[in-house]
Amino acid sequence: MLSLQDCFRPREEEIASKVIDGEAILINLATGVYYSMDKVGALVWDLLQPGYNVEEVISAVTSRYDVTREQAEVDVRDLVEELLQENLVASTENGTTHTAEVTTEQQEKVPYEIPKLNIYRDMGDLLALDPPVPGLGDTPWKEPDESSK
Amino acid sequence: MANSLISCIVPVFNGERYLQESLDSILAQTYRPIEIIVIDDGSTDGTRAVVASYGDAIRYLWQPNAGPPRARNFGLSAAEGEFVAFLDADDLWLPDKLSLQIARFRERPDLDLCVTYCQVFWVPELAEEEARFQGHRLSRPLPGYVTQTLLARRALFAKVGGFDTSRSVGDPADWFLRAAEQGVVMELLPDVLVYRRFHKNNFSVESGTRRMTPHMQDAMLHVVKASLDRRRRDNAVDPMPLVFPHPQQAKKV
């Protein structure tokens, strides 16, 4: 079970992502599988990226959307679990780079929808090839099973 | 029945180093008739002289530097063939590339476009990099949804449109997605018929690591977002799924 103090950052060596017009678009550049999340999901992604922890993400969701703390916690946890399962994020050191507090003060709260990670597997060959797959990092590349030989 | 003319369009920007090899690989095609159109995208090197050395065998058109999509579209506007194909100035076709593809169109009158597998190769100066990639996915034959593998009916571009000139990179992916969204009939030949050259100056990848540049990643994210938006028109919640040919076992020719 993940802790509220945990941070989950995008696995940038394989995952390209950006929030465009309020929708988070994610591409796994090794497999060509791509993902989308709008509204609450896009907000969650926007906050995980710079290193906000789960607690801070939940606070941001409840201050922007018309939702109870309990509901938001369940949904954010579920979403983060799914992001982990799809290998889109990895757990990182707590309290990393961000300095500013999450500021989402606003007068009227927006109607809430349960965040959803949409998964698309219909253009794998295309997105994994043009351009070539990354994933090598800056260190010399090794066979995945080299150490087990 | 007479063979159909294939227009072979080569966009090039400062490509003097490898251009001759690319053009030779087109001239070595076992298929005829072909016309070769080089679009010089405002090169400042010896590109023009390389093309001129072929005399009348190659048409040379020049445009002020405007990027690959505009160069490809310029080539399309000048093309006279029933079919069109593209080759980048640093890549190579195998001699049977056009023959094998055109045979598929004869077999399947409903076919709109045909792509093939492709294989990368490293220039000798990058032998060390090549060695590092031994066994990596990138060093194996891959399905090529890139312009270099494409053979399409020229009329298809009237339906799908040309390459998006607002995109400095990622325009081929955008074009293939728009084609798929329109239900275009595609075939992926398992034969490896295109060789893509990895050198120090490949556009849009960091040399050495072959990772996409942030600029390229950003471009691809926008291409995907635009496709999702188009497929969700009419307030559909789920985007219309795309259908691409099922990949097969690649065949080295």
C-alpha cells in the first residue's frame, strides 16, 4: 500500500508526456502504447511530474474539485497504482525538487469526475519506430540478461 | 498492360555526403518506369552539383529552406506518376523495393498504400555505437511507418492530404495516422527493403544514445493528441480505434 508521503515521478527514460489543452498525453516510446487522462487525471499528472507527494496531490484535487477528501484519496491512490502497474511512474525519494506549495485557491469548485487512465494499443509499430526507440540512457547499453549469464 | 509510372521524391537539405548513394539506389531499382525528383530544401552545400552530375536522369527542384514536410509536398505537386515513393537523402532502397511493392498493388486493386520493414545501419565512423546496440530492438528489422518505405497511389494524397507543414518533425507519423483514421487500406510487407543510415547528424535524435530529442518527443505528443481529438469528434467518449496491418516475421532480402 502506498504511503501518502510517497512521490511518483514519470519514468522519463521511456515515457514522453505532456498536458496539452487540459489532457495529459503519455507515450511509452519503447512499446508505442499511449495513454490519455483528462480533468482530474491531468491535474494529478501535472503534480506528480514536478515531485509532489500523494498527500499534496490529494489536497490539490479536493481544493479544485467538488469532492470529499475520502473519495479523492481513494481515486488518487487507485490512479497512482494503475500508473505504477503500467510502468509509467516510479517511486522516488520523498520531498524532491519542488519548492512552491500547491496553490489551487479558487472561489467555486469544479464538478468532479473519477480520474481515468485511457490506454491505447492501436499504433504500437508507428510510435515505437518514428523516431527510433530511446531507453539507452547516457551510459553504455547492456543486454538485459547480461548480468544473469 | 504497361507498367505504371512511379515518382520517386527525395527531399534533401545539405545532404551532399550521402545523396549520391541514395540516388544510385533509386536508379538501381529493377522496376521501370520511374521518375526521380529531388527537392533541394535550400541547401548551402554541394547538393545541387551532386544532382547535376546525373544530367537529365533526375529532376532538380529548389525551394527556400522550409523543412521536410513542405519539400515532400512540393515533390508531390511536381510528381506525374500514378504512384509515389519517397527516399531521404541519407537512406537506401534495396533494388527490388518498388517491384515487390507494385506487385502487391497488382494483386490487390483495393490497396491504397504499402510500407515495408526497414533496418538501420551505422556509418563506419560509428562502429563503437553500432557495437553497443548489438541485440537491441533498434538494430533489428522494424515495421517502417516512415516515408522511406511508403509506396502509395498519388491520388491518395488528394484524400488524406499532404504532409502537415506546421510540423517541423513528426509529420510522417501524423500523415500515417490521418490515413489510418480514414480507413485507408494498408499493407506491411515483411521484406526488409529500406536501410536507414545512422550517422552523427541524424535529425531529431541525439547521436550516440539515439534518444529522441525533447523537441521530437514534444512533436510526437502533439501528433497523438491531434489524432485523439479528430477521432473523438461528434462527442464520442472513446476515440475510434485505428487499424494497422498486423506485423509479421521480417524477411531479410
